[in-house]
Amino acid sequence: MQLRIWLDGWSWYKKWLMALSVLAFACSTFLYWTPPGTFIREKLAETVIMTQHRWYAWVLVGGDERERMVQALWTRIEEMGEAEQQFDMVTVTPRQTRSKEELIRVEDISGSGYKGKMMWVYDPTSIRMVVPAKPGMGERITEMVERTGAVAGVNAGGFDDPDGLGNGFAPIGMIVSDSELLYDGGGGKQPIVGFTAEGKLVVGNYTIEELRSLQVKEAASFYPRVILDGKPLITSGDGGTGKQPRTAVGQKADGTVIFIVIDGRQANWSIGATLREVQDLFLAQGVINAGFLDGGASSELVVGGELVTRPSSRYGERRLPSAFLVFDDPDSVVVTNPWAGLAKIDPGGAASHPEFQEELRRQREQAARNPAPKAEAPAGSAGGDGAPGATGAGAGKGGSTVTSGTYGADGPPAGAAQQPAGGRGGAAGQAPQATPGAAGSAPGSGAAGGSPAAGAPAGGAAPAAAAGAATGAAAGSGSARPATPAAPPQTVQP
């Protein structure tokens, strides 16, 4: 009774704070002191690690455990791509003349928490690797399809993606089109997804010399391989990367190619799929070999010039460095090398992203039309200075955070700083884009440790973008967060 009388004397605000405190205590106790809570934290950390906000995994599992999880994941991904592939298990049917309608079939797919598309391509030799038409900027897949007259297309390899706002022109790994090496990826073994001249899918870790000996005609770099010679490689757990937007490709014994594109990071539509969920979709179709392409905000499928999936990027379709496109007359397609002869490759970022800069411009115009009122000085005291102005953008992806200082009444920003751009990093997922106008700081994400570095054009020129690890600084403070540990290469983002 005394407790009730005591609580009746509280305001609604005080009651709300007490309820919130009790709830927070109960949730913290459950998450950090019970086996089910530990399981949930680990699953959340796995999901975060495969995005461009890996720093948050420290809150969930601690710094040491985060580093162990990242290293274990990358080791497992490398091992999944090492075993030799048996190419005699696939027999490609000789090309037949088909109409565009007979060449592909597309169906909706859905499962626990995800929606997406599955596309069958009945002639694997109709698939070509296409890259941007001009130097300096990636190209949207709808633009590639329209420019080349393709029947359909999906995103392919990863790329360096500073601030989550890269220009899509700095690939990670190798790119091969019509048997020509367009981008060399820095040498050594790279995780490859490609097709031989005969139309057989190649998935795994290969050097350029090995690709040439296999007569690989079209290829890009990404991972992991999940089905080898008809056997699943994920036999326990869900693959260890959480639910993400996904793009993947597999091939049946008769040569039919299946692309799967899963939407994600949209709570009201589709959260995403695990590696194992996609693997199991392939197994149900009788796929012999399968692997993942770049995922996250880059995942998309275009059919007949129309975007038929829902990318998670805040600006819609992303500009990309590579795509697998399907043609009814693939031999007539000419792909030129936009990286040829370049001594420097700029990966872009927030400072040069057209849509991001346009959003900042609109915000500045709105702020100018609706200025913040000046605070009135108390009676008898000296008049105060002008109210502070807007605090600049600051959310990072791909290893960097752009942080602007707070603008005072009279002068330039105090302590404005931009952290170095890091490599795009890892696996199939990408983080949401930087949000303009957000006060304070946001964590960036580490670049991939031990991953394929952003490579160079076939002529040997090295890109300017380094795969670094940087975290965001508080607005106007110039102080950086602790560095994020090494992680598998991601735009990011299986």
C-alpha cells in the first residue's frame, strides 16, 4: 500500500523513466547473463560484422571476441574456396537460338524474413561481364542494360566504397571480360566467380594463370563458395554472417544457371537471408556449384531494363564496377576497358557523391530559409553571440567517417576533419549510407584485413584508394575512435 501511495505521487514522466530503467536492467541481465541472451548477442554481432558498421560488434561481444569472430570468419571463407572443382559434373547444352522470353525465367521467392527473385538462364554462354562505359564513375545496371541491349543483369564483384558513398569505379579483385583481364586485383589468389568459354561456372580461389588455363572468359571477384560438386559447404549453423541482402549464382548439371537476389535491411519488406538459406534454395533446385557475388546495398536484379528488386541503398540503384548481363546475341557485345592507362583510381566518397551532395545543398537552403532564432539574453546581462549553426554530416562506411565541425556565428567550422578512406571490405553485406546533417559522430568500419586489396588496371597502375581502417571522429573534436580490427573484404558487403 505504501508503495502504491508513493508511486501515485510521481509524475507520468518519472514513472516512464522508472519503467524504462527497469526494462533496460531486465534486458541487460538477459542478454549478458543468460545462455539464450549470449546466443542472441553473438548472432547480432555476426550480422553487424558483415556490414560497414563492424565497430558496434564491440558493444555486443567485446573487442577480443569481435576480432576472433572476424578472423574465424575469414579463415572459413578462404577454406571454402580452396578445394578443387570437378568440372566434368556439368554438361553444357550447345547453344540454341532462343527468343528473349525463352532465354530466361524469373520468379518471386520468399522465406523466413526475406523476399527476392530467382532467375534461370538456360544458356550459360549468353552471360557476359560488363563494366562501366566511361572512366571515373561506376554505372547503374539499368544503364548498362539499356546501353548494351541486354535481356537482364545482376551485380557482380565488390569495390572500394569510402563512406558507403563510393563512386563504384575502384574494384576489389579481378575482372575478366571476353577472356581479357580488365582489372588485375593486385595479384595472387583471388575469390572468383566466373564462366569458362564453354559456359561452366567457376567458383573458388584462383590466380590469373589458373583462370587462363581453365579458359575462363567472364569473371569477377567475390565469395564465399557454398556448394561444391553437388555438396553443401555449410553443414552446421547459418554461415556466420547473419541476415543480409544477397546476390548469388549457381549452376545445375545441365548447364542451367540460376541467379538469386535477396532484398534486405528493410523491416517493412525484407530483412535479408543467411548464407545457408540461400545455399538451401540452390540445393532444392539441384545446383552442382554455387557462390556469392557482392551483396548488401549493391544487390539487385534488372530484367528488360526494369529494376525488379528493392536495393537497400538510400539513393536507390548504386553505381557499380561490374555486372553479369544476359544477352540473346552475346558475341556482338563489345566491352572496353575503362581502367586502361589510368595512373590513379579515385574510389569517391561523401565529398564527391552527387546525390549526397545534393541532399546537403537542400538542407543548407532549408536552414537558410528557416534560421534558428537567437537566444535572448537575460535582463541586465550582455547580449549573447549568435546561435550555433548546423552540425555537418557524419556517418561512415568502408573505413571512413566524414565529420564536419560545428559552425559558429562568425567563422569557419571548428575542428572539421575527414578520416582517411578505407577499403570496402567484406562479404555480402553493406551498411546504410551516411546520413547528412547528423550531429555528433558515427563509427566507421575497418577495411578488410587479409583480403584482396583494391587492385590495379591490367596495365599495372595502382589505385589511390588504400584498404585502411578508420573510425569516425566526434563532430568538431578531431578525436578518433579506436581502430576497427581487420575483417574479410566487403562493397561488403555475402
